[in-house]
Amino acid sequence: MTSPLRTGSLSVAGNTSPLIGVLALQGDVREHRAMLEELGAHVREVRLRAHLEGLNGIVIPGGESSVMDKLLRIFDLYDPLRRALSDGLPVFGTCAGLIMLATELEDAIAGQETLGVLDVTVRRNAFGSQVDSYETDVVVSGVPGPPLRVAFIRAPLVTRVGPAVEVIATLPEGEVVGVRDGSALGVAFHPEITGDDRLHRLFVETVRATGFTVAALQTA
Ligand code: GLN
């Protein structure tokens, strides 16, 4: 039987060193960890339910969403993570992480599920098999300064955006590659690979301003 999480609490905002988890079942965990630590956050790799307790935010990295989805279930993390996110745990998903956050997928593998945090439809591997990866500059609203240099790697695209969701990044042809709904951010690319930390900075600021903490797990 799964033991539910109690609703997280809203604490005094402005925690200067928030505790940010990086979902560490699979994918490019190390790069996110390094960037968040550079920005003054405490980082915890999340592999078990107990690792959710006390988090102020979580990053879902790039990798392979269908594998991540399976591992979430095997590690008994799917339900508690979904609950923490729906209670308001700030989240930043990159590439496969964006796929995990969507409510709806195109080109999912059979049985693939998501965490359903962002009301968007995401098409997996939307650039086709020829375009394995490339780097480009993307303007992200809320990120000051010049465009971000980012990497697209077997990247998805957002093909439908729900009414509550804000588009924060598009490609020159108008394809949506970044979305936000309050403290939930998702981007189709990898900002952690090219060394530009401004999106992580935006997320850490969002985590501080939100002041959410995942409450203790109930053991009953
Ligand atoms: N194509 C991968 C997937 O479907 C995502 C690729 C990535 O995260 N770089 O999950």
C-alpha cells in the first residue's frame, strides 16, 4: 500500500539556499546539479520517495522519457511525485523532463504516461531522426540579456498550449519550445549543457519566491 504525502506547506518566501531535487533515475543529472549548486542551491538527487521530503523545488532532466516513466513506477516514486507536483512543488523540466510534465503526448510509446503538470501536448522526437542534435540561440521571456545558447537533442516540440499556460520560448518559425504555468517550467532543449545558467537562475528565483516545502511522508 502506498503512503500518501501530506500537502506541502508554504513557508516564508525568500529562502536563500533552497533545497532543489534532481530526479536521478536516468538522464543528465550531473550537469543540472552543478549548475544549481553554482547558483547557491542545495541539491539532492531524488531516487526514492523519502528524497522528496523537504524539497523546495525539483528538476526533471533530459534523458529518455519512456524509460524515466517506467523507472518512476519501479522506484515507487510516480504517485508521491505527482502528488507533490499537484500540491505546488516548483518544477523545471528539460527535454525528456518537459515530456514528463505534459498532460498529453504525441508519438509516445505504448503505455507511456506522464506526470500531467503542464496543460500542453508534446510531440516526442519532433525534429525527425535526421536531426539528432544541434545548438542554437533561443530568446526566453523572463530571462534578461542576449538569447540563450542551448542544445536540442532528439528534442520534443509543444504542439498545443492550454489556456493557463504561457509560451516563454519559440523557434524562428514559431514552434513552441518553452512553456510556463506559474512555478512549473518546461523547455524542449538542454540549457544545462551549453553553460548558460540563466534559466536555472530563473528557476531558483521561482523556487525562492514560491516558498513551498514538501511535507514529511506519512508512514501509516
Ligand atoms: N527523445 C527523448 C524522449 O523521448 C528526449 C530526448 C532528451 O531528453 N534529450 O524522452
